[in-house]
Amino acid sequence: MVKASESAKHAYTYIPPSVQKSMTEHMERNMPGHLKKYQQGQGHIPEHVQNTMAQHLNRNMPGHMKQYVNPYLDQQVVNPRAGNSVSPVASSPSRPAVHPAKARSSTRQDDNLFAPDHPVTQPQEPNSADQLPEADNNPYGFIMNPQKPPRRSFSFGGGNNMVQKIAVIGGGLIALIIIFSVASSFLNGADNAQKDKLISLANVQAEIIRMVDTASENLSDQSLLYKASTVKISVESSQKEVLSALTDRGKKVKDEDIAVQNPANDAALSEGQQNSRYDEAYSQLLDEQLADYRQQLQAVYDSGNPNEQEMAVSANEQLKLLVTQK
């Protein structure tokens, strides 16, 4: 900023109204926020603030207007009262007295910023980069424009990131393997349980067929004999479907695996024959076997796949006809 000896000279420097208007508009539009409060010239203006405002105007004003920067600040900002008391004629003592009409003409020529003798370029809006030096000159800039801390990028923590990434990936793979193993174990357990139910059903069917063959030689009731023959045909047909279901599940069953005989059934028929009640003993035994057969079909249906459920439903429909048959 100028010294006191130069301030008096600036107070009498004539500034065309158009120049004053352009500078005022520029300061209102582009002056940093922490400097705008000094534009009205209220109160004492620190020297460093005057310097900062002068630097801002000198950097952004067109070349033909830079000569008015210090007088403008002195008249309009630092000493606004002194600037307002200066008349256009008194501020230019070196000018000869002229006729008012000529004075107005001369003033209009001076006011024309785009006259040929004053080549100028259109003032450009200062960008944020131009204002950075002013922030450095402002001792309170760290309060008005605090710096934001840089955003930290995500990482796996300190140390060797590659080793930690490998550890995290490895831990994820181990977790997936464990989940897969548990799921596979569950599925295998369910599959094995269903195989056992199908084998148990095949065993019941094989025992029904065996007891029909055993009793057919000793039955005297023709209707009971006919019913026994019908039961054998129906159960044999269903047994083939059960063995096929086991094959679909990867279980190959041999004849000896399902030919499990129940000695209690033979004892019941033997006792009936000794008491001359063979037909009655066989009829009661057949009803018990068919009831057990129905329970096995229900167990297969409850945990079976769609094909196995369809097979169980078909066998149960045939069983209903056998139970009602006299």
C-alpha cells in the first residue's frame, strides 16, 4: 500500500465514474469473503488487508485501469470521505478550464472504456487458482478456509498388504469349504436316510410275497386264496419300482439284501395250523403286514422326491383296494 505522502496525491486523482463502477462491481463479485467486509471503508483497515486488496485488483483489472487501483482504494475504501469530497475539476489541477459542454464531451470520452485510444480486453472472471496467493497473505485464512484432511483409501491395515490380502482370501476360501462340507454332509445324510426307508419298504414287500407263497398251499378259503394271489401281484409290481428308485439314488440292492425273513410270521401260521385255524391265522397276519406296508409307504412319501412320492401314492391306491377286498 502507498505511504502517507502518496495518499494525499491519490486523494486528488480523478477516477472516471465508469472505472469506479467497474472496480466496485468487480470487488463485490470477485473479492474473497474475508476482504469484502472492508469494502465499505468502515473502521480501521489493516495494512496487510490493503496490500491484499491492491494485489487482487492489480492482478485482475485490465491494463488501462491498473493506474486507478491505488487511488480507488484510497478514495473509496481507506479514506472514503476524502474521496467523496473531491470534485472532478479540483482533482485534475493540470487541466485547463474548459467550457462545460466540452468538459462533458471530454468526460464521456474518458468514460468510454472501449475507445480506440484505450485498447482493452474484456475483464475475465478470476478463477479459484488466482485467489490462492491471497489466502496465503491472509493470516486468518486457516479459520475462514480450513483444509479438509485427505480421504484415506481403504486398506487391510498396516503392514504387508499383500500378505493380509492372501490371508483374508484364504480365510474366505476355508469358510466356503466348511459351508460346502456341512451342506454336502446334510444332503448326503438325507439321501442315505431315504435309501434306508426304500430298503425297509422293499423288505416288507418281500416278506408279504414270501408269506403268500407259503400260505397258498394250506389255505382252504377260496376267496382268501384269491385275495392272497392279488396281493402278491400288486406288491411285486410295486417292489420293482422301489428297486428302481434305489438304483436312481446310486444304491444297487441284491436279492439277499431284501430277502429278510421274519420267524414270528412263520410261528403264527404254524400255531394256527396246529389249532385248525390256519385260514383265520393267515387272514390276521396279512392284515398286519398290509398295515405295516402302508406305514412304510407313508415314510417314503414324506421325504421322497417327486418320482418316489408318485410311486408311493400309486402303491397306496392299490393297497386300498386290497384291504377292502373280501
